[in-house]
Amino acid sequence: MTPETEMDQSQHDLMIVVVQGQDADMAIQSLTDEGISVTRLPSVGGFLGRKNATLMIDIETEQYEKAIDLLNKTCRQRVAFIAVPMESAPLPMPAPTPITIGGANVFSLEVEHYEEF
């Protein structure tokens, strides 16, 4: 490993954050405005099949609370309605059912080693 590829002495974390597609741009903007590096990957939710964004965020451990605060402000939960077929109906009539979507799912991993080439 060369000196250019070694991480500095501070501890780094990798945050993997899954957000709704409509919240991603605002979340990325708020993080980059604070000097936090973000990589965006497209993803799709398994339950509703809606577009999401998976954000990979490199932060120093001291920046963790700031990043969580920014994500909390930009990735809000909201209520959406999905059509669920009524089981007792003679004809398959969908009933609008409210569900909570949005917010952020945050996974934080301690980075032991990093190289860039």
C-alpha cells in the first residue's frame, strides 16, 4: 500500500442508506453541501416494486450524527395507498389500503481498510 492510498488516522465508516427515489436528490444535496461524499446506486424495493436509491456514504466517525440528522430532515415518511383485493368480495374489488413509505434504512459499517487506484 502506498502513502497515497492509506486512510488518514481518523476512523471511517461506510453508511449504506436506502431511501425513496423522490427523497434521494435532496438527501444527496444536503450531504454534499456538508462535504460528505455520496455515491448513488439505483435500486427497487421488494415489497412495492417502487424506485429507490441506495446511497453509499463515506464518513469519518465524528460525522455520523450529522449525517443521520441530515437524512432525517430530508427523507420523510409519508402515507401512500395500495390496492389490495378484498377476499370476501364476489368480484375482485381492490380496496385502497394505507401504508407508510419513505424514511431511510441506514446500515453503518466500520471500514478497516481502503485503497484507491
